[in-house]
Amino acid sequence: MSQETLPFLKWAGGKRWASEKLANHLPSDINRYFEPFLGGGALFFSLRPDNALLTDLNAALIQSYSAIKSDWRSVERHLRWFHQKHCRAFYYEQRARRYRDISKEAARFIYLNRSCWNGLYRENLAGTFNVPIGTKQNIILPTDNFEAVASALSTAELRCSDFEAAIDAAGDGDVVYADPPYTTAHNFNGFVKYNQKIFCWADQVRLKNACQRALLRGAHVLISNADHESVRALYSDFTRTLTLTRASVIASQSQRRGRVDELLIVGNPS
């Protein structure tokens, strides 16, 4: 594995804060790395595995990664233009449009991610990004290194795909890290009802079954999930579960932000 590269996206539920803890539960020798809910890719960029399959159902996200992989210089150049033009009117103008040039469209995606409220990605029923503008003014960040991002992605396969199809490709000696879109806002109350809107219980069961099949094929599995009794029961036959605590940063008012628990599920092949 190569030197750590920092993620360039702010992603709700991102695991940059936990990358080192997560890596401690992975084998030192990885055949192929699978991340079926890519998002900001914090663990991938921390590990920089030599061979990876990175997937997500968000087509715009995968297209942005692909654009950086193929021509990071053009993406960076367009992003600097977005930085120079940034203002409230420009934000809403860009939120409503698309570009045929994949490098410019990738830069638009990064621009919206960095200038919207809390880096949240949300679409309306028509599939249009609809998050309001945030308070951040800096679109170009001192941590930006798109050349390093492109280098990390150079040996990875990027695919817009459902998580189950991706996990089903993992086999002996591979590592699967699954970080599904769950919420921890209601650790002990109404978890199933609330999560039906973002990652339903049938999806949770599909994920567990897919990971169990991967274990039987000899893969190592690591899953981040909500620390709730229903999830703990679902994974009761896995190797072990641990609780990770983090600060919540999604609440609209800082005084409503606290600390929440997340569940880490470890599955080692027998």
C-alpha cells in the first residue's frame, strides 16, 4: 500500500475521522479492495490499495472520480474558475445546470459539494440536486492534491452499481468495506421507521446476506452501521462488533450537535 491521500469531498457519514481505527481491523495483505458505498472514499484514500473496485449508485459521484482519474488537470482548472465566480447567485445558477464536458461537470460537482450546506448530497423526486447554499467561501482548499487522488485511482475500477453486485465479486483474500447510508440520529428510538427513507430494512438484510456470502468465499468484511439493537441482532453471527463514538456535525444548529455511537461489524473468513 502507498502513502495516504486525503479525500477531496465532504460527505455525510464520511469516515475520515475513523480511518485509522478501521484499518486496524483489516489484514495487512489485501488481494483486492471493495468499497460498494464509495461516498468520500476516506478509507480507500487512507489505505491506497494497489487493486480496488469502487462503486456507488450515485452516477454523478462516480463520474467525478472517473474525470479526475483520466484528466485531473482539467478538473482542477475548471474548479479554479468556479472558485473565482462563487457567489450566491452563481451557486443557484450552477445548481440548476449540467455540462457536457465531463471535467467541467466533475468540477461543478465538487464546487457544489464544497459550497452547499454541510456538504450534504440530496436530490428531489425529479433527480435534481436541491441542497441550499452553505456558508463556506473557499472552493479551493490548501489540502487539495488532485494529482495524488488521480494516482490513487489509477489502479482502481470505478463503477456505478448496486452494492450487492459489487460485493458478489469479492473472493478469497479480498477486503470488503461497506459503509451504507444509515442514520444514527435515533440510536434507540424509531430506527427502522426513520431509515426506511434512506436505506430500508430490506436493504440492510440484503447487505448482510451479501457480506455473509463474501465471507464464505474467503473475503474479509468490515461494515459501518447504526448502533441499534436491530442491527446488532442482524449481525449476531459475525466475528465481532464494536462501538465507535464520533461527533455529530449534520444538525443545522451547532448546539444540537452531540456525540453519537456507530457500530463496526467485523467478519473474518473461517
